[in-house]
Amino acid sequence: MFYRVLIAVPEAARSLAAKGMFARYGFVTTTASTFRQAINELERARPDLLAISIRLGAFNGLHLAMRCHALYPDLPVIVLGREYDCRKDVEQFDARFVAPSSAPDAVVSTAFDLLAGRPPQPWSSSILGVMPQPKPRRPVVECFH
């Protein structure tokens, strides 16, 4: 079994970068570029982790975190984006903020911390496509700010 991450980022380049970052460590990824697409994906199949952008079309990514926690109260959330002054808002919704200047390994390390001790959600190849081959491995991160 592999951990599944739903990446909700509207910009194609950032979405592709996030997808590659997680895939490099064996995560299975699904992407959504709008709030509605992300909700549809969440309702269709529960991911193990939700990675969201602060800006998500007409909605704030934290709106998605609220809706997500209504469906799955224990689903871990990582916010990808600039800090602005949203750190308290992010923490209020029981999410983790990872600054964009952080190394990709820091983001994935945060994902592994949030998923520690949780079994991956069941899924079928019809939902996410071809089953990946590599197993997730924990990256080594010394320190990041």
C-alpha cells in the first residue's frame, strides 16, 4: 500500500512541482486545480494527506481545509504557499504550514510526520491509475526555516 496525496494547487507549474516532489518519495498523487475539483476528489476517495495552496481560485485554501475536516476530521493537511500573515489561521484549522523556501525534503518530511502511525487508505487502480513501484522512504532533513 502507498500513501495518497491530494494536491490542490491552481497553478500548473506549482502543481506539477508538488506532484514530482511527493512522487519522488513514492507517494501516489492526485491533483485538483480548483476548489470544486478538490471537493469532488475528496468525496470520491479519501486521500491520506491533503496538500493545499493558500489561494485556490475564488476560495482560500483554508476553506478547503474546513470542508475536508467536515468530511474527514483526522485527515492531515499541509499548506503550500507563502506565509503572509496566515500562520495563525493555518494552525487554527489544525494544518501545518510549510514555507515555499523550504527544501522539498522538508515538505515531504512534514508529510511523513503527519502520517506516522497511520495506515494508508485503501484504494483501487481504477481510481488513481497504474500502481506505482517504489515504496515511500523517509527523507533525511537536518534543519529548515
